[in-house]
Amino acid sequence: MKIKTVFYKTLFSFIFLSILLAACSSGDLSGSNNRVYGIDKSFRDFYKKMGGSVVLGPVISEVFSWDENQCQYTENALMCFNPKLSQNRGYFFFPIGAMLGVNASLNEKTSNETLEVYEGFIPLFQQLGGETTSGKLLTGVRYNLQEKRIEQYFENIGFYRQIDDPDEKIQLLAYGAHTCDEKCKFTARQGAVVNVNANTVTMPFLRFIKRFEQLDAFGEPLTAPIEIQSGLIQQVYQNAVFIGNPALPETIHLLDVPVRLGVRRDQPGPQLYSLEDNMVFYVVNSPNGFHVPSVFDQFIIKHGGRELSGSPLCEVYEDGDHIRQCFQNYCLDFLPGSQEVKMVPLGEEFLQTMNIQTEQVVLFEYTAQTVTVHIQEKSSHVSLNEEQELQIQVLRTENRTPLQNIAAVLKITLPDANEYFYDVPATDQYGISKITIPGIKRVQNGSVLTYSLCLKVPGNEPLCVNGSYLIW
């Protein structure tokens, strides 16, 4: 699509600084927070052709005009029409991603990285019209640690897939909701929010991993790809460590992490059980070997076979509520109640044995030292039955970048020790969230109400901030 640079610049300034104030000023309320609109008749066919609400999300603004252009926001894109454009009858997605691409975090790539569309995104990419619709690539495929998704940014739209989605559903990032921001009064779906400040890491072994049944079987990457020697890459995941040349699948294998960590090892023995006992006998030192439960054997078959797992190191044994067995390259757990097989997360323990630079570790721990929480009260005191409003901002302490999509729980404690609990909405792209505390009648003038805000984040210790305000 060829649109002159001057058109881009003028339309950017007009749309994002002026028109949005009017375009998003009215509409019908859908749900408690989101405001949606009807599709304008001028965009009806284009919206339907591009997949309608299933692909583009709901319409979140009225149609607005400027010069010879008409535009309307959906959750995931900004649809525009210019009668002077011949391609696609003048319809196009405005390059919102190109604006996001100014951010250094979107443009970072190694000098030898060649950008290409991730093969898992190709079906939807082609369905929508390829590069003509999506615009040029801005990033390679990478893993977003905070949103726990695989993502890829293009000029006009962005693609993502939740790593633990068993349906392998490919969706669009919420470009529209991100850009229209509060003016559109629409909160993007969980998992779809644009989060350019999140920790991301490239996954050179992703194409290899995608061959297996579960994309999340090996867990999340804990390190950036580390070049051990020319053409040989190593990357630590939660449950295993990949090593090899990503361009040559036949060289890719798993490091013998269990062996290096000194897990339990038994001497191979004779075969005592068979498939009738739900056991498969793995010969290790003929005729001796180890009995592998059928559920483990099926998992191994679906995830690269013995070539990837290596031989068993021990017989199956109980470890708390789990049944565990370790192989040369990973360990497996089975919880009888859930009937689910999972790899044991040995990656973090292995990381402690490695001598690697801090910046190569991408695991982010939410602690009082790594996260800063600011709370701003509407007022240090409110009158009886008056609402109080708190604005919360969550930042990464190290570089003051906002932490997005962090929800919290707020506890209000009255002087008589009664407690009230409120769910705090997830933080936006600026790390900000707001909550209104209703006026509380069960207090006297002069009372001090204390509150505790606790973030809903993973970690061994609660991450909470305390405060108080006066009823006066």
C-alpha cells in the first residue's frame, strides 16, 4: 500500500490528538466497563471480509471523517478508507504498529536475525491478505514473559497465541484499544493487550518445539539464546535445556540436565512387568533396563521419543503426591488425581550452576526489591459517606518501566476491625490502575481507615503496600 509520508504524519496528528476526543465521546454501554458501537455501513463489507468481531474484535468508536478519509476503531485495528487508493478498493488498516515501532523494545534484534512471519501465524496472516493487509514486519517472533504468549508485531496489526492454549488459537493484538486508550472506554481482552514494555525473549527453537503436541510442555524460556560457539545455540527453559543449530533441526537435542544436577540413579534390572501392568520396559543395558509407566511412555512418544528424552536413570518412584521418573534429559511427574503428565521444572536449579551474565537471564521475580508500587489518594481525608479514589502505579524498580496487566486486591480495615475487599483492575500500558472506594457508613467522623493493596503476581511472599486515610 502506497500512502505518502505526509499523509501518515498528518493523519497521525489529527487522529490521535483531536478526532478521538469526538469519535469516542458517545455510545452504548456494553458490560460494566466497555463501550461498543455499531459498524458504520461504509465499513460493513470490509469488516466482514476481515473476519468481523471474531478477528477484529468489537467496534469501539464511532466512524469519523477527515478530509477524504473515514476511519473507525475496532478492538484490534483502526479501519480506514481513502477513495484515492486503488488497492483493496481504498480500505486499509492504519499503521498503528509503526507508531509503536518507534519504541526501542520493538525494534531490538540481533544483527544476524532475519525477520520472517512465524509459521504458526501464517494461516491467519494469509487469510487476512498477507503483507498488503498486515504491513511490514516490525519484530521477529518472540515470547512475552509477562503476558505468557508468543507474539509478532506488524505495522498494521499484531498476532499472538497464548502458549498454554490447547486449541492453538491465533488472535490479533489489541492495537485499537491500546491506541484509542481511555478515550474509547474499552478494556482489551485478557491476553490481547499491547505491552511493549514487557520482558520478551526470542525463541530460536520454537519451530522445533512446535512439532510436538504441547507447545508449553518445555515451559517458558528462562534465558536469552546463548551462542556457545559459531552456529551452536543454547537456551534454558523451565523444564529442559535446548542446544543445537536452530537452522539444522537434526542437530537439536536436550542437555542432560538431570545427570548434571545429580538426580536419583538406579542400576538397570531385569524386566518384571509388561503392558498388561501399564508398564513399558526400556532396555538400557541389554537385557536390563527400567520400567516406564505407559502414561510416561505416551508423553515421550509425543515429545520427540527416546532420542529427545534419553534413557531412564531410575525406576519410577513416589515424590510426595506425585509419581516421578527421571531420564537423561528431563524428569516427568504424574499426579494420579489429575491424570496429567508434566515435565519437572529443573531449569531454575540448573541456572544456578551456570556461569552466565545477568542480562542473559530473562526470568523476572516479583519481589519488594524488583517492583515499586505508588498509590496516590484523591485526598488524605474524605467526609462521611464520600467516595475515595486510589490511583495505583506499578513499576519495575530497576529501570522505572511500567508493569502492565497487573491486577490486585484491596483490603479496607475499619476501626472496629471489620474488613472490606475490592478487586483492583489490571494496570494499563502505563502501569496505572484506579479504584473507587464507596463511602462507608459504619464509621464515625475522625476515624482512620487503613488499607492494604496486594498484587496478584507469582512469588513466594505477598507483595503488598499499606496506607490509610482519614474520615473528616
